[in-house]
Amino acid sequence: MDTKLSVGFLGAGTVGAALAQCLVGAGYRVVAVSSRSKASALRLVAQAPGARAFCNAQEVADSAELVFVTTPDSAIPEIAGMVRWHPGQMVVHCSGADSTDVLEPARVLGAWVGVFHPLQSFATPAQALENLPGSTFALEGESPLIEVLEHMAEALRGRSLRLRPEQKALYHASAVIASNYLVTLTAVAASLWQEFGVDRHEAVAALLPLVRGTVANIERVGIPDCLTGPIARGDSNTIRKHLDALASHAPVLVSLYRQLGCQAIPLAVDKGTLSAEKGEEIKKLLAEEMETV
């Protein structure tokens, strides 16, 4: 069984610590950890019975059959090149944008190399530990490693997605749009409240129930049926009012509003609440207003 594999971690930051603890909870044997911060390695070892904290990467590689490189992305190639990997050993990184190419030194020495990227946002260690189980895991690699990683994702109650190297950047861009830019959009929306005397903290608190409700609707109702608002109902007058208000108070956001609106139009047409003709009318309105700003 995969859970009998000895697993090591090079890096005990937020992602590495959460993944290691979740794997221990799923029955895997985490046996070795090293980190630039000795304190971080010792904290992780305390949560993984039987694991040892080592001073360098080579000792971890000598102790584990499967080694996760959970350092910052920029450090992965350096780590891969400084260790004497063993033929048949499994070496995996958790970067969303990088392919297995950054592990080429390990591949040259006969190791199986792969990617195990949790499609999740890790703001704090506690939140990472809570959110990791049930996530989607983007995988890259060859047999037999890819099957090992698929079983690991299943053990973490998640789903797995096999990707080719050339697909990684597009996949990661999607993740950034869905996660990082959701934060950005919320901040942008909250910034408008300052125009009527409400600071960001209060504005975010007021907007969060709407954001949560929208995410819940995406899950329960699905896209495009969960789309609401003026474009979904073909309300040109409201859209024009929005554009006028933004032009007066936050002109830098007019282009963003326009572009997001244009992306919403085909969703509303697919939902069936906006005709194709009305969609074209709104698209022209957005373009015209943009030209006059």
C-alpha cells in the first residue's frame, strides 16, 4: 500500500507542514523533515510521530522513499541539484506553475519526478491544515509515481487532475484568477465605499455575506444559473448609472467594470435570461461608455 511509503519533506513552511500533517492523519509515514528554520522542522516533527528533524536535505533524501520539495518555488531547482538522489526514489514538488523540468537533476540520477499541487489558498498554517483535505490536486509525472500521487489525493479526500507540462501555466493562471483576484475584486469593491464614508474594514465586513452567498450559489446552483444582477436581467439603465458613477468617482475602474461586464454577457445568454440581441446592445453600451471616459 502507498501508505507504507516512507515520506520526507524538504521545507516545513505553511504548505509543507499542512501536507505532512494531513498525510500523517491519512495513515502515511512521514519519517524525515529539514527546513531552513530548525524551529519549523521541530514543530512539524512534533506533529508527525516517528519523524526526525535533519540539518540538511541529503539526510532527508537518504531516509525517505518519497520526498516532497516544499520550499519556495525559486529554491526548487537548487535543492534538486544539490542532493544525491537514488535510482527509483520519488521526488515531488508542490508548485502550481512549474513543471517537473525543475527536478531534472533528480531525473538524471534515476529518480521518478512529479508534481503534487494542492489547488487551495493557504493564508495561515491553521487555515491551510483545515482547507487542504478535499481539495483538487494537480498532478504531473509518469507511472508508477503518478498512480502513487493519485492514491495520495484520494486519501486526502480530494480529486486529482493530470496535467502535461505545457498546461501548467494556464492552469495556474486560472487558480490566480479564481483565488487571488477574488481578493483583489473584494478590495476594489470595498474601496468604493470610502466615497460614502465607510472604511475598508467595515466595507469588507458588509460585503462578505454577499461574497459567501455568491460562492454558495456557484456550488449549489452552478454556472451560469447562479449569475444575477443587471447584465443577467438585461438592465441597461442600471449599467449606465454604474458607468456614470464610476466615471465620476473612480474612473480607473471603468475599464475593469467594462471588461468584466463583457465576460458576463455570454453567461447571461447561456442562462437564458438575456437574449443575444440584448447582449449585443449591452456590449455596445459598455464599449461606448469606455470610449467617452
